[in-house]
Amino acid sequence: MSLKKRIDRLRVWIRDRLSGGCRMLSQGRECTCVLCDFDRICEVAKEAKEVAKEAKEEAQAVPFSQERNFEILQNCFWCGLNRKEQHDVLSKLGVFPVNTTNTAMTLELLAMNILLVGGKAGDLWHEVMLRLPENKRIPNPFN
Ligand SMILES: [Zn+2]
């Protein structure tokens, strides 16, 4: 499944589970509902790389071993970093709005996939390892 399809599916999934908020009509830039956060992240990603448009080809070009390395990277991200560190890493790499606090974990996952497809998994690896204790760090397979 292409990243764009995943994004569309995720948006529908969020909307279906949203109570109040922007379920029917957007409440604008100041809204902090999960759907608006999601749309903001998609916006940031689009501006950065137009990833949504080219995601299909690029996703298919990701080699298998990278998929495995990306799983390891995600494990370190989820288990080794606290929420603030997770947000810091993703905003530093430009796929997350600065100072976002009200998010679902699916949004971090989406942001990480955008980095992978955009060839930035090595940068993400670097930033994650920096925040782990030295004895837990793994050499970067993406560089
Ligand atoms: Zn909203």
C-alpha cells in the first residue's frame, strides 16, 4: 500500500473516531483536535518534500533490509525516548510542527515513515541514538 493510501486511510480512521471537534467542519488553525494535528503534519510533510505525491514510487524503492533496520529504529524510538524527546527529534528533522503536544501515536509513526521515504532514516537514527544511554546505541545502518 502506498504512503498516500495509508495517509488517506489514517485520516478516515481518525475522523470516524473523533467526537465533536472537526468531525464535520474544520474549526481552523487554532483547533487542537487530532484530525487538525494530523492535517498539519501532512502539510509540513508536503511542503518539505512533496512526499505525498511521489510516495508510491519512493516507497517501492526502499530495500528490504532497510525495512528491517527501520523496525529496529522504531523500537528504539518508542522504547528508548520519552514523549518530549520523540517530539523534539521529529520537529528537529522537520516532519513535526514545533510545540505539538496533543497528538496520537499514529502521527509519530506517520512522521517516521515520511522520513524513511524521504531518505532521512539515517538522520532519525542519529537523533534517536543520541538520546539513548551509550551502552544501548547501535551503529547507523542507513549511512
Ligand atoms: Zn480540529
